[in-house]
Amino acid sequence: MKKKQLDQSLSSRLAGLYKYMEEAYDGVARQLSFSCQGCPDNCCDSFFLHHTYIEWAYLWEGLNLFAEEKRLEVVARAAGYVKQSEADFARGERPQILCPLNEEGRCILYSHRMMICRMHGVPSSFMRPDGKGMEFPGCFRCQGLVADVEETPRVDRTRLYLELAALESEFLDHRRHVLPKVKKTLAQMIVFGPPQVPVMCGSD
């Protein structure tokens, strides 16, 4: 196995895609007069799974900006999250545990947060490769805002997913189809360390 690290070019391009996501999100949020301000819920305790090596590597790029003591503190919290979530699943319950990167209600690695953390909230849609359209209603607060809206504005995630998939493929040297699928919580990505991929015969 070999650790995969982002080069500066891919890191910058992923950051650019994240910026575009935020702009698309903010545009829909403005149309709906939607804000997280004063929300009684906290989506940072929602159970999300993440599916790309490149986001995993970008997360660790951010974690490595912390001093070692702080990073170890985050890893310890993440280990607690993983242990608690496994116990919850064993009881047949869906975990609802605060993200290990949340301190005093705020993300301490906001610039390197995952795609779903950036997109969750407002309504969105995307077109699957098989041509089937999918729609997401948004968080409970946003659903209340659009309940009586005839034409709900949405973020179209199709282009965002396609661009993320292209970056993922490039990051994995176009071997995405033969590598193990990623299906991990953010806490698992922290506990397991930076992503590693099998070394192919003939590679360095």
C-alpha cells in the first residue's frame, strides 16, 4: 500500500470546485432567504458517508496544518466517534454524534470540509449516468421554507459530481475503477490516516 498525497495543482483545482459549490449553494440560499443562523438543529451530528480518495487526501492536507498536539487531540475524538457509532449500529440505531472537527459549534477545519458539508441544507438535484433524475429536499428547516413554493430553486449537482469524479480519476492515476471503493465517515478517514492505495506492478 502507498500513501496518496495531493499535489499542489490538484489541491488548487479541488479548492476551486469547492468554491464553485459554495457559490451555487449561496445563490439558492439567497433565493429562499435561507440561513443556518439560529437553527435549533446541528447538521454536524448528521451521519454522512464520504466516497472519494481525493477529498480524504484534502482533509488530511488540512489536518497536517495543525500542530501535532492538536492533530492528536482530533484523532482521539475521531476514535471515540468511531467506537460510539459502531455501538449505535450494534443496537440498531443510526448514530447521531457530533463531528470530531466541531468545537463550540464551529468547524475547526472549515476550509477543508467535505463536499456534503458544503452542500447539505438547500434543495438540490442531479442527473445520474443512466439518465434518471434525483432530487434532495434539503434540511428540515429548508423544507419548511419551500413547503408552499411551486417552483423550488435547486442546486444542480450534476456538473459538480462530474468534475469531482474527474479530479478523483486523475488523483488515482485513472485507476479508480479497479481500486477499493471508499465508504467512510469523516471520523474513520481521520482515524485511518491519509488514504492509501495498492501499488500496481511496475509502479514506483
